[in-house]
Amino acid sequence: MFSFRSALLNGAVVAALASGFVACRAYQAFAAEKASFDPPPALARTDFPAWPYPRGIPDDEKEEGKVFHVPGSKQAFTFTQINGQRATIDWFPERHPTPPPPVISGREGAYNACGQCHLIDGGGKPDTSDLRGLPVDYMLQQLADMRDDHRHASINGAPLAKMVGIAKALPLDDARQASEYFHSIKPVKRLRLIEGDIVPVTHPAAHAIQKVDPSGATEPLGTRIIEVPQSFERTSLRDPSSGFIAYVPAGSIEKGRALATSGGGGRTLPCASCHGDDMRGSGAEFPGIAGRSPTAMARQLYDFKSGTRNGKNAVAMKPVVARLTDADIVNLTAYLASLDP
Ligand code: HEC
Ligand code: HEC
């Protein structure tokens, strides 16, 4: 099993070296034109579905001075403490180890606290990434890939663009402290799946959270997954204990299970051969993919497909995604989300 993985990675490295040259030149041309952390124009896509790349709107209700609480926490924070500065807040300090400075404070003039976007326990949101329990070396490699312009999103204005800026500003020692902290946190399930073909109408809201329309209106789900917070208010207040609901198409979990385990007669490769039998990851190269946000996981599959996620080990995923259809990606990520993290 292990040699199968290494063989794939080694073969893949040759291909990466061959293709890296082209991608790198495209990026240099772009960088000269405009400093931005969007994908190199030659690789940017406009034909990908929108759902894996959640959009937000500006926070228009600035409730300065107002003090907020969340259920089960003795803490109280103002709007400015929650949203208006480089540092972030900790509703439940008793539930996790003490966060190191990069996670809770960030660094003046360089980058905002990781906990702002990944939440203080690393659980993340559909637009960011669940970092809980990921291997330290996997996270450091991703940060290096972003810093060195080998990992972008496939579309302009995606959530990842801000993260690339952070990776470029992040001293290695801070990256290591943050990664060790997030690795130490055991993922617990915060996601509930609902299978069905009719879903609530949703709208982009502040913090790229998708908000359910208060009218109760519904629409066909189609070939998508819609992820909403269990409590819009609590997620807006960065309460890490409040989870998400993912609406997935009827029958998608079983179809995804069949494809993930069989490889679909050569359409893809069995995921467990690299990500481990329980999909909870294996070694520093193969991240756990079980029980994480289906929106975030689908976004990665599209980014591997477009070639904008093209870091040191990304080449192993190329044969996995090359022939996947939009429906396959919905089914696979619905199945992964149904597993325990
Ligand atoms: C402005 C919001 C923001 C902040 C602050 C932030 N991140 Fe991120 N981070 C993101 C987003 C968005 C993504 C995922 C993008 C994607 O889907 O590719 C991400 C992805 C990552 C990943 C890749 C995870 C994976 O599964 O491959 C790592 C590692 C990471 N962040 C670490 C950090 C660390 C460490 C800090 C603090 C020093 C930090 N982030 C601060 C937004 C942020
Ligand atoms: C040949 C080995 C291999 C196989 C088979 C494989 N993967 Fe991966 N996968 C990887 C590697 C290596 C990475 C990390 C890539 C990187 O560092 O950029 C990865 C990363 C991912 C990620 C991104 C995780 C994150 O934290 O951002 C997803 C999602 C994923 N794989 C899904 C799948 C699915 C679904 C399957 C089966 C259909 C699959 N993989 C099969 C090797 C593999």
C-alpha cells in the first residue's frame, strides 16, 4: 500500500516539473501586470459552478458598542472585538489548549489572527478550511505552496486569495506554532447532512455565510450542495460550537460511496488507497478528508482540476480529478461529508 502511494507521488513529481515551468511563466507575466492573489489569468476559470466558492457581502450593520453573548459561554465581546481588529475572540477557552499568538492575536502590520477565519478551534467554515487534526507538515507544505504561488483558487475573488496574502506574510516560526496548535485539536462532527432535492433559498451574507431566506421560499437543489449555518447569528459571532447543515441531492451519498470505493471502472482512483481506509488521512502528505465541509472539499477538487492548486504533492490528485463530472464531485463530497472526521 505504501509503495503504491510513493510510486504515484514519484511519477507525479516528474509530470509536475514538466508542467510547473509553464505555470510559473504564466504567473510571472501576470505578477508584473498587477499584484493580486487571484489565479494566473491563463488558468482562471469562469465555467466552474459557483457553489464551491461562497461569496459574501460587506458587514453593513456595524453594531459598535453593543455587547454579545453566545449560549454556554461566560464571555462577553463587543462587535469591534469580534469583527473590527486583527486579533480574534475565544468564547470557550476551557474547551481547547491555549491558542498561540498567531492564532488569537495575529501580527501587527503583517497578518490577521488565524482564528478569525478558521475559528479559534480551527473548525473553519465552508469558505475557509477545517484545520483540526491535520498533520503539521501537511499544513506547513500548503502554506509554502501558497507563499510560492503554487496554490491559488480557480476563480477570481475566491476566499483563498486572502489566505495567499497571509501565507506570504507569515514567518515560519508563526506558521509552525499555529500548525502545531491546530493539529492538537481533535475534530468532532459539527456537520449535519440532509438529503433531498428541494432546498431553502439562500443568499450570500457577511463573512461569506449563506443565509436562509426568511420567507421560507424553496428551490430545486440540482447538481449542487448548499451549506448553511445551524444558527446564522452564532456563526456570525464566530462561535465555533455552532455547526453547519449541508443539503445534498437525494441518493448522492450512496453514489459517492460507490465511486470513492470502486474508482468507477477507471474514472477515478479509490480514495482510500491514499487517504486511508477511514479517509482520516495517512502520513504528512495525505490529509484527512472525512467529515469536513463538502463545499471546501469540492473547491479543492475543482482547483486540482484547473491546475491552480499545483503544490508539491498536488500532482497525486491529477489522475483522481481529471475525468470527474460536476455530478461526481457533488456525490463524492456528499459521501465524504457523511463520514466521521
Ligand atoms: C482572511 C481569512 C483567513 C485568515 C486570517 C487565515 N486563513 Fe487560512 N485559509 C483561509 C481560506 C479562505 C482557506 C481555504 C481556501 C481554499 O479553499 O483553498 C484557508 C486555508 C488554509 C490552509 C490550507 C488547509 C488545507 O486543508 O489545505 C492552511 C494550512 C491555513 N489556511 C492556515 C492558516 C494559518 C496558520 C493562519 C494564521 C496564521 C490562517 N490560515 C489565517 C482564510 C484565512
Ligand atoms: C494517489 C494518491 C491519492 C488518491 C488516490 C486520492 N488522493 Fe486526494 N489527495 C492526495 C494528496 C497527496 C493530497 C494533498 C495534495 C496537496 O498537498 O496539494 C490530496 C488532497 C485531497 C483533497 C484536499 C484536502 C485539503 O485539505 O485541502 C481532497 C478533497 C481530496 N484529496 C479528495 C480525494 C478524493 C475524493 C479521492 C478519491 C476519489 C482522492 N482524493 C484520492 C492523494 C490522493
